[in-house]
Amino acid sequence: MKIETIQSYYQARGLQWPAAKDAFWFFLSEVGELAEAYLAHHQDDLTEEEIHMLEKFSEEGAHADEIVSRVDGWIRNNDRVRKENIAKEVADCEMMLAVFVYSLTGQSPDDALLDKMKEKLGERSHLLD
């Protein structure tokens, strides 16, 4: 997603653009919510080890949320009770990852990925243009 779209969303909602460190904690919080959602919908398909790992991710995501909630000026509006929509949790992860990378490097994840792919392809990088 274009970072300008995310910036417009933040502006429309009256949200403060986070510093890279805070965006990273937000991202980790969202990963925890995604783990929780996936576990809620797919526990029967998982091994005991996988369930345990997703439970740990969920707990660590809640811890990340606690950390970022202590930053002055941040209001968290998440609902860690309802986790019915995995796609929306993925979208939250994508948005916060984009905010983190842009705040840290000035580059979007899409641009960073394209650069990495071109680097790996070397002489064949023109195939991605």
C-alpha cells in the first residue's frame, strides 16, 4: 500500500504519526493479535507445539501493546477480545510494518522488497520492471 494512503488515513482519523520505535511496538502488538486470531480459527489444525508458539506470540504482542500504551499521547483503540477477522489483522500488521519501515528508513516495504528482488535477480532484474 502506498505510504501516502496510510498517511491520509492517519490524518483523517486524527492519529499521531509514530516514531519508528513506537511503530515497531505497534507492529509487534498487531502480530500478537494476528497470532491470537489464527489460533482462534485454526487451533484444530495445529500441533501442540504450534499452538504453544502462537500463544506465546499473542502474549508477547499484548506485552508490546502495554509498552506502547505507556507512550504519552497514544490512545490504543484495539479490542483484544474479538478476533474474528484474520484478514483485518493481517491488514493491521501490513499497515504498522509500512509505518515502521517508512519512519525508520523513508522507504516503503514495497520499494524495499522490489530493491531486494532486483538485487537477488542481478542481471535478470529487468524482468521486474
